[in-house]
Amino acid sequence: MNTPVPHLSRRRKRLKYAAAIGVVLLVLLLIVRALFLSAHAVGQTGAAGGRRGGFAQFTGPQPVQAAAAVRGDVPVTLSALGTVTPLATVTVRTQVSGHLVQLGFAEGQMVKQGQFLAEIDPRPFQVALEQAEGQFARDQGLLHQAQADLVRYKNAVTSGAITAQQLDDQQYLVEQYGGTVKSDQAQVDNAKLNLSYCHITAPVAGRVGLRQVDIGNYVQTADANGIVVITEPSPISVIFSLPQDQVPQVLQRVNAGAKLPVTLFDRSNTNELAQGYLAAVDNMVNTTTGTVQLRAVFQNKDGRLFPNEFVNAALLVDTLKDTVVVPVAAIQRGVPGTFVYLVNSDDSVSLRVVSVGPADGERVAVLSGLKPGDEVVTDGAEQLKDGAKVTLPAAGTAVPPATAQQDRKKGPGRRGASFGGT
């Protein structure tokens, strides 16, 4: 029988106690760390809420900016991306094959309709014309001879010198020569036409582009690129597309005889390029995109619109007259729907559900829910709730640039902010 050694038993007990104490300390350390992180997170949340004006950190009146609802006119505008498209784009091609011997234009110049552009070597076509004219003259002589014989045959058949059959045969011969002469005349006309095709002129007035072929090349009627492309720069059109749901209101105005204005802006949608009018609406919906194409026409006398240029088109469909208008910044959207915070006489706010219409820049039409003179919060609304107390800047207090501009329209007042109508 083996007897345990006393000092080994004591050592095992000390190791067990040390391990238990280590586990307890580790657990305590994890608990303390979790409490520290939780407290740190709460502190950050509280600080952020304080910076944002949360109700947990700020219980006093909330400073806001406000503007008064006014009456004004709001244009109903539909915007779309468009492409500048000439009313006439012509690829000048040769109608006969031959060597190009002359060009009568400079790249990029303006040409008039009928102006000389290029010439194909006319010599082969001149020879063909002379051959056709020679054949025509020969057959015409034969016709004249047959006609003279026919006159003699008529006299001879009267005296019984020839039979009636011989007279009939001569009559048919005259008709045959007549048909041959007519065919020869067509050959002469065709040769003259081909000769005229050697002298190429501008089919329309406009600006010529870069030449597609150089002098000395053999050009053919099947050449896809042609000799040069002419585009008509003035007037010019812009083709743009609108969703099919917006087209009925456009057609309603067009069918009523309205001439709808269209304003063009550059690609950044900041600089105005030209003003024109809607000229045509396509007759079908593009099933791939669900849109309908429209064409607007512009005079483009200054040449600012360039073919195939991308522009932003703004189509003025209608104008809402004498409607309630507020700044776009006053409109809020959330669980109640579309709403504003109305400033009451006791410097509290109440949530007011509104129905909005079209917007025009920084203004938006309010179709229902407000009346002229109602003050709505334009800055600081995200920190409010129904019934909250607010403070408004007094007269002479500095306000943000946008509000300051509105103040200049209205003049100094108690609220320090207003909104100008049209």
C-alpha cells in the first residue's frame, strides 16, 4: 500500500486555490471592462445628443429659423436630358462612280443650297453621251427615210403599183423606227444625267464637316461615308424623352393650342443655352424605356447649340397662379406623411400635414394645409416634435445666408426670416 507524501498533497491544494483565484480575477476583470465600455458608450451618446440638440440633453426652447407662407406663381416644369439634333443632316454621296478630281469647299464652312462641292472626272460620261447622241442621230435618219417611203407607198397603192400589204409593212417599219428613236432619246437623256452627276452641289444649306475622301480617290455610289456630311445649324432641334405618365398633361396643353416653351441648360444644368418651343410629340411609347420622345426647335442664331451635344431641357407645361408657396426646406417627410412645423403665437410648434405640388428651385407649392401668413420652420425642424417650444431670431440677429436673402425681400421684422413669392 502506497502512502501519499504530505508535501505533495499540500502543493496540489495550493495550485487549485491559485487557479480558482485566477478564474475569479479574470471574471471580475471582464465584468469591469464591460461596465467601462458601456459607460463610455453612454457618454458618447449623451455627448452626441447634446451636440445635436437631443431632448435628453436639451430641455429648453429650441432655436430655429422660420419663414412665412406667401402667395405666388409656381411654374410646372418637366426636365429631361436631351440631344441636339439638326433638322437636316445630309451625307453627300456620289451618284456615279469615278475619280474625284476637285473639291469646292473648306472643312467647317457654311454653304448654300446648290453651291458647288466636288467634281467627278466627267470625260467617260462625256464620251458615253456622244455615243448615245450618234446612235440617236442614225436611228432618227432611218425613221425619216421610212416615213418618206411611206408617203410614196400611199401614192403607189392608189395607182395600183403596189399592194396594200406592202403599204402596211412600211407603216409598221415606220413605227419600229419610231420606237428605236424614242429609246435612243432616253439613252441620250441618261448620259446627260450621269454627266450632270459629275458636278456635285449642296442639297441643303448648312455647315459642312470634315471631308471623308481626298482628291484622286476613286469614289463609288456604294461608299457608306460619302464625300462630306452637311448639317443645318439654324434652326436646330433638341430631342428629349419624358416618362409616359407625364405625356398626357403635355398633350392636353398641346391639343388646346398652347405653344409650350422649352429652355435649355448645359450638362451641369447651371448655364442657360437657348429658349425655344415644343414642336412635336412622337406617336408611340418606347416599350424598352417606357418613355416618349419629343422635339423642341430653337433658332440657334448664335450657334451655341452643336449637333449631338447633350443638354438639359426644361419644358414649361403650365403655371400655378396665386398659390401658397413655402421654402423647400420647410417640407418634412415621415410617419405622418408630408408635413411642416407651424409656428404658433405662443412660440410653440405644431405638426401640420400638407399636400405639396410642383417645386421651382427653392420654392414649393402647397396645395392644402397652409394659408398665406402661416409661419413654418425652415431650419432646425429635425430636432422638433409636436408642441415643442422654439425661439426665433430677433430683428438684427445674424441668420444663415439663405434666410438673410429672404429677409432682404421682406424687410426687418420680429421673426427675422420670411419667404418671398412671385
